[in-house]
Amino acid sequence: MNVGGSPERGFTVIETLIVLTVTGVLLVSAIAMINGRQGKTQFLTSIHGVQQQIQEMINEVTAGRYPELTGYQCNLDAFHQPHFTVASGAQGTNEPCIFLGKTLELGVPVNGEDGYSLYSMAGDRSADSMTAANPHIFPDGTEVTKKWSGGLSALTMTYKDSAGTTSDTAGVAFMAGDTSGSITPTGANGSGSQLFSLYAVNSTKLGVTTPAIMKPAINALGGVGYGNAQEVDICFQSGASKQSGLVTIGNTRGLAVSLKIYGNATCS
């Protein structure tokens, strides 16, 4: 019994509920803030990984690393288009074909995630331009099919030509030639040009042109299916962090890849 003093008083049920509610809100806010920071950190790691992936593709081309055509023979038809037949012998021995570079196709699904396919290209060894070389995909189809680093997805892809006109595309190529598309004929035993430039696959659009359409189109169109590109812009997005990154492949002073980060999911 409390004699001569104030009655003891604890928290009421309502007060206890208010404290628990406020504590819960603060806890949820703290978790969301931590997750947001982790998501942004993960995005930055992933988008820089994508930049590195594309730069490595370019480096492989300029270094001349590509699959050998062991077990195949490359010949040209009457229209100087390369055709591959099963035969003994290794690639590069007195053949009329030469490695031209690689074509990167975007919008390829890989185990439920967004990815890409990378094709090695061959063409007429004696051609004086990339168009005349009639680039075709090496036999056995795709050299590489992978998903993008960190599970990022490509939202849009455009290229700018020498006149500054911007167009949609779903594929970009790193192939022999200068910025005008001219290459030096190497003859039957030549080693090929060491100068590579940037091209885009014409009349294609990311999200519209499917892989089933792209691959036969690359072979059917040959050189005329490519547009010389001053630069190619690819917007990659992350649904988790609501951020995006614009990867730009430039063709001004050699092939190089740059990156710009945006605080929203649209590269704007």
C-alpha cells in the first residue's frame, strides 16, 4: 500500500502500442535506408562490370583473338560471300577469307535474365571495304552467350552515324576498317588490317528484333546491313536500385567505352 505518496503508475496499453509502433517505423526506415545503400553499391559494381565486359570484347578483337576454323573450309561464292564447309585443315592457310571482327547482339535472354551473344565474323580477304567484305558469322553459331554483370538489363540502344543522325539498333560490331569503312586488301596470305572501327546493325531495335531474327539477318544482309557508327549508346537499368547507367562506345580515337551514372531508371 502506498501511504502518503503518489500512486504508482506504469505505461498504459495505448502508450505501449505507440512506442512499439514508432520503434517499428524507425526500424523499417533504417532497414530500407541500408538496403537502398546496398542496392546502389551493387548497381555501381554491376554497371562498371558491364563497362568492363564490353571493353574486353573490343580488346579481344583488336588483339586478334578469335576461334580457329579447324575442321572447316571458308570459300567465296560468285558474289564474294563467305561460305563454310566441313573440311580438314586449319583456319588461315591460303584461304580467301579473313577474320573481320565481332558482332555483339543485345536483348538475348539467358536463364531468365537479360544477356548478349557475341559472334566472330569472317569475310572476303581481298575486299577494300567492310561492306564489300560481306561479313558472315563463323560456323557453329554463337561464340559466346552470357548475361550482363550483376543481372542488369539493357533498356535502350541507339547509334549516331557520321552525319550525327541517331537511330535505334540491337547490335553493334567491332570490325576491320577505318571510320569510313575502308580496309586495305591483304591478299591470300595477308595478316589483315590492325585498324578496327565501330558499326551498328541497321534496321534493328532492342526489344523488337528477337535473337531468332537477328542471327539470320546478320548473314543475309552482309556488309550492307551495317551502318558506320560514330558512337553507340546503351542504357542499362537496375530495378532494385532504380538507377541506370549509360554505356557509350566511342569511335573517335580508337574504340573505347565510357560510362555515365543516372539517379533514375531511364538514363535521363
